[in-house]
Amino acid sequence: MFVINCPYCGERDQSEFSCGGEAHIVRPKQPTELSDDEWAEYLFMRKNIKGVQFERWNHAHGCRKWFNMVRDTSNDKIHAVYKMGEEPPVI
Amino acid sequence: MTKYRINKTRFVDQTKTVSFTFDGKKYHGFEGDTLASALLSNGIHLIGRSFKYHRPRGIMSCGSEEPNAICQINDNTDLTEPNVRATEIELYEGLKASSQNCWPSLNFDIGGINNFISPFIPAGFYYKTFMWPKSFWKKIYEPLIRLSAGLGKSPTQPDPDIYDHKHEHCDVLVIGGGISGIISAKIAAKNNLKTILIEDKNILGGSTIYQNNKNFIIDNQKSNEWLMNEISELEKLDNLIIKTRTSLAAFHSYNYLLAKENISDHLPLDKKNSSIRQRLWKIRADKVIVAAGAIERPLIFNNNDRPGIILANSVKKYLDFYGVSTGLNNIIFTNNDSAYETAVSLFEKGISVKIVDIRKKSSSNIVKNAEDLGIKIYWNSTVVNTFGYKKIKSIEIMNLSEDGSNVTGNKHKIQCDCLSISGGWTPMVHMHTQSGGKLDFREIDQVFVPTEKCENHINVGSCNGDFELEEIVKNTNYKVKKFLNINEGGFDKISVLCSKESEKKNIWLLPNTISESKTKSFIDFQNDSTAKDIKLALREGFKSIEHVKRYTTTGMATDQGKLSNMHALGIIADTAGVKMGTLGTTTFRPPFTPLTFGAIVGRSVGKFFDIVRKTSIHEWHVQNNAKFENVGQWKRPWYYPINNENLHEAVQRESKAARDSAGILDASTLGKIDIQGSDASEFLNRVYTNAWSKLGIGKCRYGLMLNEDGMVYDDGVTTRLGENHYLMTTTTGGAANVLSKLEDYLQTEWPELDVYLTSVTDHYSTASICGPNSKKILNKLFPNKDFSDEAFPHMSYQDAIIDKIECRIMRISFTGELSYEINVESKYGKSLWENCIAAGEEYKITPYGTETMHLLRAEKGFIIVGQDTDGTMTPIDLQMDWIVSKKKYDFIGKRSLYRSDTMREDRKQLVGLLTDDPNEILEEGAQIVSELDKKPVEMIGHVTSSYFSPNLNKSIALAVVKGGKKMNGQKLFVPMENKNINVTVSDFIFFDKENKRINA
Ligand SMILES: [Zn+2]
């Protein structure tokens, strides 16, 4: 059970948050112009790596804000949290 | 005093007698005893039978590692508790315990025959044998296994006890109240850190508290006396919380720990009832100091499982702590010095003792102490066999060969009534590894010790691999100071004298003269796996420790292999000829000791299991005999039976009334989201499949929402309240998820949109009135309002006042009837409802529930998301092409509607089904086939909704069928258990296809 440092609220228990999967997957601006394969890449393909991963999290039982997190899935160490729209930090 | 209670100690109050029963017979112990020490004081060793071979087994240890002495507590079958370790349960007046896994009785056990046929039940026996013939499994093998297997009986009634959860935060959590835990807690608390010390026993002190040997001296006092002074000083510290009877269950990441406190388990029966039984502490600690101690290892030799074979340090604890002798003629069998402390203690109490040591010599102080006392020591020797069925009677020993791989010379038989064994010590690294810590293998004494690379916890004392008193005290002081960044710990000038071990030797599987196949050298006592099982697994090709563990079931019993895992690893390493450190260990998973389900769920039982949401009209429904249905967390009226009506009868009546005159439904539970902002219209355009820009103010529109994969996600009517203001409704169950999804898109994909979302589901109550007389009822309720089709057309909304209360009226319909939904602030919901009922009385307005609502909309072919859809249906599959905008450039899920898979023509599509026999009602979920004779039977779809329609006087059903769009009129079959039902595919709008009634 992590302690997550919400960029808007500060440190809170993990039970207040929900994870939204891989971060920095941008919804294509012109979906109709994509091939099936290109659309499928956006729609279905997600990494689930052992190691440093960029993830979306939502403070669902708090401020309800979405934000990004850099987490090492092998030891659950959280390297950084940052707001949506901000550049990902270099880890 | 009984024959075996030979010593008076400060830990057991021999003036306070406690009576208890074991297997129906009454015994006495004293306050301070455990069930195990009380049984031993009565000379009882035989406690149970082993799992597979049903061999007699006795008490083997004094703690949570106990594999054998597991009991059933309480003889009341309603409330009985199985698998309780006799070594852990504190004796209380009225305790009733019995042995498990023996039938018909402990002393005569039929399963014991397994012991004699055991050459035929090796590892993997069940996997191999019971596979064939297949039909034998269900009828013969499984019932037989179930009869003879099992560990105790489950209670038959709900648990009457109260369990509690509590959150706690602290600067420092110390796990374990032995000497290193006490030193750690004192350093932390004295330096103004909020500290919690937890200890699973009822008193602090660990094994040092009964260490009265003169070779162990701290500051010129015997170590036990020094520690007692420390404990009394500790209890005076303000910012230290000491929790005894509290065991750590789990050590999760970020120093989040679960600990279980026993609050009333030790109390006499008459005092238990009023109290909470157990409390689960959820602790978030800034720093954690693990001082969990070590567990003594057994030795692995032939017939090492007889009652009376006990771990050496446990023998010492029974003697010096409980005052109980485990035997009067004791033999110690050891590979290390620590067992000599037991020998000296026994000798000093006048008990006959001899020592068998696999080492050639040892020159430490404690060994010299034993030699000086004249205790006979057999060096370089090993036990090769033991005798005595229900209690050990004698042993045979032999000399070891030069390299220890074999035995030489003659067998020598020695009589005894207790064999104390010690194979060294295993640090309790469970906590460390649970939290993500790694381990190193230490060759010299063959132990896994924690690596130092942890930020927020440390391990001190014997769980860190420090076994000698001096290094325990000094290293703990040093490590804790460094960890907490403290200069002065208060233990810097301490002087410690202790015996130091210099000769070490370990043999995982001791050699024997007889062939391995004829020996029983137990590794996992509870699961009856032996050294030969492990070797068999290796011969059969299992290499990974995790596979060997599962194949042989070693380490998989309720004791989680606390005694067995290291030996299993050692034997695998020896047999495979690899270094033990390279094998790794099995994973140590929480809980460290079994947790009761009660402790896990705490107070979340019965009505506290989940939140119950009720509408403001709920009380009226109850008074009017409604039966309720759970929809998400909501209680919704399901139907309102009159007199003795059943569901079917009530629904037929309600459905007819709604179409013939007027019906009223509590629609308050529908999800409601208030949407405001200058981009609200654009936002709706992007989340719904249809167009929203041109919806006039005061108008309503039905919308369908997809997931990005093109599948229908939710639906509902949205009303434009103002230029930049909408009220969206969602399905009852989908409200929270829809809000989350909309927020997600707004925050992450379209942050440029000026839109604000507010959940207002609970803010409004809704009475929905439908039927040909609904307009007349509305006229009575709102006499000043014009309800003509021109002034108030279908799919529009108006504000109104009723009883000085503002309300919104939406003219929308989910039944196909002329229909109005009146919304008021929730607190006025019941009064609105009662007004509606009163106004409708002359039209026999009939309250109806969800079942009738479902029937009415099915007659009209309106889908229910989640019933007629299941996350694999596109709007095209639902034949709802009309709602998918061709003009809009994009909306959520649009692109997916043009994927090759979603455009397949043989996808399951929504159709109507009519049974050839109009009185036959299909079962929802029933499967549909087109050819009855085809093998294997091909399922081409299933029934999603099915009712008997009183308005059509025939049964109707909605279904999804592969390629169903083009199958109108085709005959299909619904095979049921006893018959095949003939059905015909039809249009799914069964009633009022022309939509005349909406404006009737
Ligand atoms: Zn927040």
C-alpha cells in the first residue's frame, strides 16, 4: 500500500487513488484518417514492464484530479508525480 | 504439582489453577500456561495425527512455528475454531480443546494404515494415481480423500464475535519484544520518537527473559535479570506504546503494516462475550525496526517425528519459563552450542541428560560448563533411528564418518523419554522479504540473512543473523542509532559476556545405514513430506524450488514451512550438487501466521458490509408492501404485490395498469450529472454518438455513449436547461463510472474545453408518471399549466411549481406511453410522490417497480445497457444505426465502428424472439442454436430479456444472435434441459410500432 503524493493534495494513502494504466498515450486528433492497425495501436497496445513505468493515476476519493506518476514496478518506488500536461521527468 | 511441573518460575502463577479439557478429559494447569505447557505438565505429548500417514504427533515447539500440535477449540459445532496451535493459545478457565485429523479417535486412528502402505504414497501420488479412470474421481477417490484428509472442522454458524480495525501512525515501529526489540524501542522512545513496540506473546523479553545461565552476563547481571530491569524502565516511557499479544501479519511496501491484536482470546469464557475478540491494526510507520528473532531448526533423520521429539530451546523454555519438564530422561541431539544451554538447565533441575553432537568437538564456555557438570557427550555421532509409537522410548546412535557423509561403527541404543533436537537457527526474514527486501546466503552457518539495502526499515538481532548475545546487544545499539540518526543510545558502554561458538557443522540430511527408501526422515511435519519425497521430485525433473515445493507440498501447510523450508532447500542443493545460495528461497507471503476471517473483515459485516442507498420515497414503498431489488448500492422497488400476488401476477397487473390508465415509478436512482460551461454542447457532441449542437433550450434528447472501442457504454436522456447548461441522466448502475470517464476525457484529452461536471444524483427525486391518463393527472397537479402537445411537446422540459416547491417536468418516455418525469429537490420527494398518488387516485394510478419497467420497455424494444448489452455490442449490432451521426467528424468510439471486426456481418445482433407456443416464456441467458443435430452444438446467441406481455397476451423476448439482422422470420431453437423450444426471429419492437401512444 503506497503513500502517493498527489500534486494537488499532498501525501495520501493509496486506497484513495485508482490507477489508469500507461501514461502519455495521446488520443489521435484525426482518428478517421488512421488505418485499422494504427487505431488498434492506440486502442489496445499497452506496456506492462518490470521496471520504471509512466502511469496515469486518479485521486478518485480526493480531489478527483488525474495526474502522472513514474513508478518502478519491480519495487513500487515512486520516482515522481507530475500534473497532466507537464513534461515527463527524465529518470 | 504434577510429576512434570518441577520448577517454580515468575511467569506461571502456581497459586491460580485453571481447569480445561482435552479430548473430553479434564485437566489442570496454571495461569500463565499455554495449552501446550499445561498438556506437557500433565505428561501429554500425543496431540494429533499427521496429515498423510496419520502418524502420532506431539508438541514440537513453543511458538508459531509449531507444525504438529494443532487443535480444535470449543466443542460447540456452531462456533468451533480449527487449526489453533496449542503452543500459542493461553490457557483460560473452561477451555475445551480436541485433537484433529484423527478418526475415530486420537489413540486409535484408521488413517494410520496409510503409514504402513506409505511406500505406495510418494510425492505427487494424488496427481498421478487419481487421474485414471476418470469416472472414479468423483465417485470414489474424492469422497475417500475428503473423509480422511482435512485439518479440523469449520464452524457451522456465523461468527458471533466482534472484530475491530484501527489505524495508527508512528515514527518508529519495532516488531518483536525480545532483547534487541527492547533495546531498539528504548533508544527510539528516549529520543522523542513516537514508538510502538509489538510482541506476539503476552509478556516481553523473548528467549532472554528466561536465560539464567551464568555464561550470559550483561553489566555484571545474569542476562534475564538485566532484561527485566530494562523492561520495567521501558514501561515508564511516555511516547512508547507497547502492544503485547499482537503479531505482525503483513509488512507491505511504504512501511504499511498489518498487526493482529488478541484482545479476549486469553480471557475465561464468561468474560469473553462482552469484549472485542481481535483487532487488526493498520500501521503506517515512518521507520520500522524488525526484531523478529530466529526459529530453531530441527534435524532430519529417520523417524524424527515421534511425540517427545522437541526442539531443544523449546525444552528449555518449557522448563525455565513454564516450570514444566518435557521428560525425566532427556537426550539432546545437536549440531551447535545453543542446545547445551538446555542441557545445563535440565541438569540443574535434576533431570537426567545426555548429549549427542554431530561435531567432533567444541571448546566454548557453555560446552565446558556441561562437561564440568559431568554430562555425557557423544561427539561425532548421529541418531539413526528412534523407537516408541505414541511416545519416544529410545534412540539408536552411530558414529559419523570422517566427512560426515556416512555412518560407521556399531549402533548404540539409549533409552529416553524426550529427545531435544537442535539443527541451528533460521533468522525470521519473512517480514524483511515481504516488504521487498532481498537476502544473502551466509555459508558459514548456512543461513539466509537480510541484505543491508533498505531505506526505511532495518533488521536487528537474530532475524538479522546475529546469534550471540554480545553481537545482538552491540550491533542492535549501533544499527538503531545509525538508522534513527541518534548520537547517544544509552547502551554504548554496556558490557556483555557470553559463550561464543567456534565450531560449526551442518548436515541437512543425516546419513543412515538403511537405504533411503526405507526411512522416514520428515522435513515438513504437518504435510508429511520427507527427504525421499524431495529427492523423488528432483529425479522426476523438478528443478525450481517453487515447483518442488508444490509437487511435494513441502512448506504449504498452515505453518507455512517455518521449520521445513531451509532443509528442503539444503537437500535440493546437496542432491543437485549446487550451492544453496544460488537456489534462492521460496516466496514468503503474508500473513506470517494465519489470520481469522473475522480480523480481516472487521466491522464490515451484516448491514455494514456495503453502503445501502435509499431514495427519499423509500419509506412509502416499504409501507406499500414493495419488494426491493438491489441495483448497484440502491434499493429499488421491484414490484408491489397486493394480497398474495407473486412476482409474475403483480407484474402482469402493474404492466396492464400502466398502459390502460396510469402508472408511477420512482426514477430517483437514475444517475444525474449537471453539465455547465461555454463548451458544454461541444462536449456532448464528443461523448455521445448523435449530434447535440442544435438541441434547443428546453428540449430533451436520448443519447448513446460508447467506449473508445465502439462498444455501448451507457445511455440516457439529456436535457438542455439553458444556453450553457445541461442535465445528463445515466443508468442507475453506471452513474459513477460515467462521471469518472467524462472527467478523465475533460482533464486529459480535452483540457481546453470549458466544461464543469457535478454529480447531482442524490440532489433530486423523480416521480415518473405514464399511461393514457397521465396528462389528466398532471393537469390536476399543475392546474395552471398547459399540457397540450403544442405547449408541452414530447421530448421537452418545463419548470413548474407544486406546493410552492420548484420542480422540473420532463416529458420523456421509457415505456412508450405518454409520460412525464417530475423532479424536485430530494427532501420534497416523498411529498411530491404522495401528491401524485392522491391526484391519480381517481385513475387508479398504480405504482410499479423495476420489473414492470423492464417489461414495458421490452414491449417497445428499448434496450437496457448491461442487460441487452454486455460490453461487446456496438450501436450497429443493436440496430440503432439511426443514433450514430454520420456527419460528426469524431466522437468517443467512432473510429472503432469502422474496424474490420466491428463491421463483420456475423456479429451478434439484437433481434426479437417469439416462441411458437405464445405461453412459453424463455429463460433469460438461455442459449440459441440453429441446428439441433449438429455436433458439437453451435451456440449462435442467447436470450437477453424475456417476459410474458399482458398487453400483447403472448411471450416476447429480446436476444442477440449471430447475423440476426438478416434472419427475420427464421426458425431457431432454444434447447433446455428437458425440451427444445421452437422460436421465430422477429422485429424487436413488439408494441405500438408507430409510436402513436406517446402523443395519445
Ligand atoms: Zn488530490
